Amino acid sequence: MKLFTLLLLTIAAFQTVAQQNIADVRSLPEGNTATISGIVTNGDELGSVRYVQDATGGLAIYDTQLGSVKRGDSITVTGEIHPYNNLFEITTVSSFTVHTSGNPIPPAKILTIDQIGEDYEGQLIQINNIEIENANGTFDGGKNYNFSDGQRTGEYRINTGSPIIGQVIPTSEINLIAICSQYSRESNDTRSGYQLLPRTMEDFESNNAINITSSVQIASISKTGFTLFWSTDIGGSSQVIYGTNNNQSSWTNFAVGSSNAMGNFHQVIITELNPATIIYAKVFSVFNTDTAFSSIGVFATKSNSSGDIKVYFNTPVNTDLSTGTIAQYIGKAMNDTLIAYINRAKETIDFCIYNINNSGLSNVSEALNSAHNRGVRIRFITSGSTAHTGADDLVSGIPVIESPYNSETGIMHNKFAIFDANSNDASKPWVWSGSTNLTYDQINSDANNMVFIQDQSLALAYQIEFEEMWGSDGNQPNGIKSKFGAAKTDNTPHEFIVGGNRIQSYFSPSDGTNQQIINAINTADNDLNVETMLITRSDLANSIRKAEERGVEVQVITNSPGGNTSTVNDILNAALPTGKFVFDNSANATLHHKLAIVDANYVVSDPQVITGSHNWSNSANNRNDENTLIIHNAEIANQYFQQFAYRFAENGGDLLVSAKSIEIEKIKVYPNPTIGRVIVSSQIPISKILLIDLSGKLIQEIISGNSNLLKIEMQNEIPGIYILKVKSSNGKQNSYKIIKR
């Protein structure tokens, strides 16, 4: 503390203009000009804002001029005072001076949760002995999380672009160091909206000797089991406890696995399961007397189902681009197609739809009524924010629950149905999803897609999500226990093998869907085609921009300029050549898809389709109930591309179909997937190889000295997808997706 005080006195000696201490400045009226000095407590981890502290308080400075200012800089700033959503800050900076760099950061003030408030706004604080609520998976950007000390609850935020994004959420007790900030739209609000801003993962101080440092991943999915992988910061044991329900106290299954030579990379093989079995598991590693536990993960075995996937579009397709299967353009028959699946159901239908209105359409409600009358159990969820008159057309014997609609829950925006999920015949369960609401315009004019997947494991996962909103596993809903929006938890499997193909499934707002979309975009090697109603998140736009910068052929169509934010439009217009970012010009209809197609024209590079109900927006990711599928299947990717190509060219897009082959590049990368070593051979000498994870973090850099053969050791890397960038001596660079098992 003495060192910090001395430093502030030194800063004062530099000043040539009148200034006030921060505590006094914080009491000035809006619009006044002030000059303050202090130590900067964050760099670009929080974007453009910088927080400055002196001995009396802290203050936010928001101006892009300070983009080069770093944590530990001593600084003097002059500017106007303008509160932003009740955060007191200096904006419109007229001048600033950085005196010295690398100075000690002011020590964090140790507080309790109930002390968080105006008195400490803008200052570095520390809250001890807390746990993060619903800690599961990895951090998402542009999202708020809750933490608790067992009695009281606080909130912290991970900003878009934060280095914390993609890092595993701590599941053990921690001390949290962060800057105290505020975001509240209520005028003159000095009591609510306070959120803490951690800067890096170092701000999450663990109280454990051993900690889990990766998400728990699944591999080698079969009908009888799978393998779970994770890593820890130091060596420890590899163990899993699991059961077939989410009640941990009832679990009796226990498995011991193996570790690598350092003891910090772990795997456990779980066997002797049945097809289409949902498993709830918690992994843990022990070091001396300390144990690191993961959160409860949910995993599924492969089913005995066919894995058949049917895709339908209500707008024309370019069949000349088919590589085998003609994309199904069915015009105004979307309702009829869905009704055909309803008519085939034998036991159960769980139906979840944002909006349904049968006026002028083939009547879905009548089909559900007929199914009910022949003995099929029907459960129906719709959104409380829509008219959904089709729900009123259901017979009284079909129970219906409407989602609440408020600032916390957002809207129930799902479009899915589950047919015969629990059938003894594995060929009966189907999942219907896509972008289509059941209204006249959505069926007859707005551009939409439907996908039907025949898989029991996926159907059971969707049933878990349905019943979380339903509030029970019975015939009748339980309004007290039903959960929508932010109240939901990440409680479904995410990885499936369906008919030999990988499918990922995510539900919003609990599952970090936005980051999964970014991860998929980051795997694009050759082509990326985006067709979505709107984009309002800059991190999504920047992931598209980065794909273009690494040589991917990028083509984007959205519904209209006004649907996106101006920031997103600016990013994409600057990044993409003319004709590669276009808007749908159909005056009487809406482009309603929420999809992207990755490497549709590069079969060796994991072609995949992102589809579902999830708009590319903050509300979809953080508040609304949404469902998203990522389908890794070259044939399905090509069908979606046929539709995209027609719509993109129809709207003046400069369509390019660019196929690439590894053989043309004279480079071979093998084995892929790998369990620990990748070999790169090339007829052209290699100058450098970069191994990068999906968050963009550099894992390895190998300078080859113009060798034609290189080995990359990955034994210590956690399982997952990595990007391998191979730069040849002729200056050409190629990227390859590597799957580490």
C-alpha cells in the first residue's frame, strides 16, 4: 500500500493542469469536464473501456483513443463526465498522458457480496470463498454469470472478445478478483445492476491444490459406451462416478481410468451400456488430500436407429450443384410434410413451437387432435409472447403450457417436435427442427428449412430439454417446476453419433450456443456460407471476418441491413469483397433461416451445417429458449448449399463454388483423427507449422528449416478439434482440421 501511495504522489508531480481526486470527480454533475490521474487496472481484456484508480476511488474511461493503454500504466486523463447505463465514466477524452508503464496494480479491496455497490464502482475488488452457479462447460462471451457464497448472490460478466472465452468454468470454491462495474437502464440507479468484470483466468483464484483445466469431452461413442477425457493443472488420478439419472446420490457406478506420464491428462472408458442410454457423470481427480470435481456432464451412447436425415426447403434450390442427392424444394408443403410425421406417430409427440396459426394452412392442430384421439400422448409447449391461435384449436385432452415472457426469460422461440422418443423400436423416434414457425407467411413465403432426424439418442436428449420446460416427466405440466430462459441449466448431451455421422446439439440460453457457432466457423478451411435472418453480435461478425482473412471463400446473406447492427454491417462490408455480403431483396417475404454451411465444397474437411431456431443475437444466446443442431455430414451440407446458392445468386451475390483437394496441394496430414501424433509430409519444403485451438490460441509453433516431413506431438493436448496451419517454403499456407481423440 505504501508503494502504491508513493507512486500516486509521483504521478501528481507530473501534472501541469488542475485536477481532482477520483472521489470528488464522481460527485460532479453530468457534462462537466474533469482531469484525473491514477493507475490503469485493465488493458484490452475488457474492450475499449479502461478503469483508473487513485487512493480515493475508481473511474471508467471510455474512449477508443486509449486503445494502446495497458494495465499498470500511470495516466492522466481529461474529458467529459457522462454516465452510461448508470456507470459513472469519463468519455469524449480531450487529452491523456501515459507517464510510466508496468507499475504495481492497486491491491483489490476484499469485500463481501452485499458490499458490492456504488461505493466501490470502478475499483478492483475481491470476493472470497464463492462458487459459480451452474458451472458447466466453458465461458461464453457477452454473457453474465451468477456466483454465490451460500447465502447471497452476485453477478459477473464475460465481455465479447475476452481472453476468458472458451476457458473452463471453475467448479470448485474460488476467490474472484474483478473490477466493480454497473449496467442498469433505470435512471439514477445506485442500487442495482452491479456486475463484476474479471480480466483473465488469473482473476479466478482456486482454493484447491488440483484443478480441472479443460471441459470434459467425449470420444469413441458406441452403442455400448464411450471414453471421457479431461485435464488437470497437476498430476492426479482419473476417476468417474455416474448413473442414469441426474440424482447424484443414487449413482452406484464407478470407473477408474488412466493418465499420461505427467498425470495431468486423463481418460476413462465407460463400457457395458445399452444403445440410446443417457448417462449423467462427474469426473474427478485426486492429488494428496485434495479432489477436483467437474460439474455433472450428460452423455449418450449411439442408438440402434437408422440415422436417416431428411431436409426440406420452401424456396427454390440450385440442383446443378448437387453432388448426389437433390435438395428437396417442397414449396408450400412444409405443413403437410410435418403432418405426415404426426400421422405416423405411435406413442408420444412432444411439440414445442414459438408460434402456430392454422389459418389458410393444412391444419397441424387437427393432426395432433387426431393423434390424441388414436391414443398418442401429446404434450404441447408454446410461447406466451405470441397469439399461437393454433394452440387454442387443440382438444381439451391435450395439455398446453405457455412460457412466461419477461426481461429474465425472453421468448420461447423453439421450433421442434419429438416423435416416439421412448419406443422399444429404435426405428420409430424422430426429431423435427429447423427455422420454421407454423404460420401462413412462414410456410408460404418466408425462406425456411425443416430437418427430420431419425435417432433415438437425439430424441431422448430433446425430451430432457422439453421436460425441463414442461416441469415434469408426466402427462401434465408442472408450472412450479417448469424452467424457461435463464432459469434453465445445461443438462443435455451435446455429442452424438447418428448413422455414422457426428451431430452436436445445443439449447439456449444455458449451453453457450453462440460460442459453439463461432467454434464451427473457426473450423472452415475452404468455404463458409452464412444465411441468417440477422446478425447483431460483433463476435460472430469477427469470426466470419477472420475466416476471410485466412483464405476461406466467404459468402453471407442476411435479411436486411436494418436487421443487423451497424457494427456488424461495417465489419462484414470492410472484410468481404463486393458481392460477397448481400441482403435479401424479396419485398414480401423474410429470409428466416438461421444457418451456416462450413466446407460444403471440401469433403475432406468435415463439412457441416448449423441450423435450428437460434438467431445470431444476444437475446437468442442469453435469454431466449432456442435449439441448435450442428450436423457433420457432407451430403446434408451439399443439400443446404444447393438452397443457399440459389438464394444468394438470386439476390445479386457473386457466387463462387470453390472445391479444394489435399492432393493438389501436395501435402498429406495423417493420421487424422489422431491419439497423439500427426505427421505432415509435403513435396514442397515446409517452413513453419502452427497448431491452434478453436479459440485462436497458439498451442505449438514449429520452425522446420525447410523439411519435407514433420511430426507434431499432441499427447499432452486435450481431445478436441485443432487447426493445423502449414506454411510452405513458397509462401503458400494451408489449413487443416485435426481431431485429437
